[in-house]
Amino acid sequence: RSFHVTGVQTCALPISSLDDGNTRDLVYRTEWTHPVSSQLTVEGGTEARWTSAAGNEQRISSGRLVSRERYNADSTRMGAYVSGRLTLGRATLVPGARVDRWSIVHDTALSPWLQATLPLGRGLTIKAGTGIYRQAPDTAQVKGTRGSSFLNVEKAAQYDIGVEGRLSRQLRWQATVYDREDRGLLRLPGTEVRLSATNTIINTSTTLPWLNSLDGHSRGI
């Protein structure tokens, strides 16, 4: 079991500061491992995290300070995971899953994964993996001036397969093909000056809220 307390505080100016804020985390973790047999080992753990965050951002406009960001809120994240390591002949499989609950978005999500390794002989090994990974919005994105209570957890699905070779005891090479699919990533609209189709300049916005509006992918070797 482990118990952590962390804190971060920033302040740009001591008097009439333009930017200041603080973040405090209180974390409790447990971990366990159980050898079921000579071929299977199971491990797992839990995490409870309490976060308190506050921020304030001001800018000078028309000779006076104007608030652009302000938030002060608490949130919790509760999570648990279980993973296994299974040996089947020369192959090794590592399946697992994690479930998380974020109070800031009132959402619960499952994140599974699977890794596999198969030695081929002569120093060659095939490695493959897939998994779903998630990221919740932070306090400012939900509780800030431009925050939104309708935000969802960001999601990324990743797949990869590769070959690893050993040239010596100290030197190895690896080639991997991967595909990452991102869904519902967060974006703050209206942060760039744009030119419309009619050649009209559209200025930045200080009121549009955060959105889960970005999808994309990354593929390569």
C-alpha cells in the first residue's frame, strides 16, 4: 500500500498577479500479486485520488484588469486494475483491464489491453499489443470560465506489432508497425484569428466552451 500527498502552487506576480493557482493531490494506492500456477501470475491494484485545484487568470484590457479564467473545485478519481501473465509454450500473453470513475465528469469507463510475445529463435521475437486508453478533462476544462459540464473522457485505441532482433548481448534492433485512433479529444475553439471565405477577419473568442471535437489517427513504422 502507498499513500502520497503532493501540491503545486504558482504565482506570476506577488501583487495584483495576472496568473496564480494551485493544485493539491491526496493519493492512496494498493497493489497485490498472486502466483496462480507456474504458468499464470495475476496482479492488481486500486487507486483513490482526491484533487483540489484553483486558478485565476487576468489580462489588462482598456486600462483595467479583466478576468479570463477562474475556478476552484475538488474532484475524485477511483480506479482498479487486474492483469495476468500467462505462459503458453514459448508464447507469453499479458491481458488486463482497468476501470476508472471520475467525479468531475460523472463517468465510469473500462480500459482493456493485451500484449503478446513469441520468440522465433535465432534472436528474433514477435511482439504485439493493443489497448484502449482514456484521459479525463482537468478541472479548468470543466469548472473554469470556459468549462463545460457536458465533456466526455478522451479515448485512444492503439494497435502495434513488431519484430525484435538481438545483434549481441548489449545491442538489439526493433521494427514496429502501429496504428493509433483518437476519439473525442478536447479542443478550445476560437483561440486563433481566422480568415473567412469572404476574406473577413474573425477574431479570437473568450466565451466559447471546451468541446470533445477532435478525432484523428496516427499510423506508421
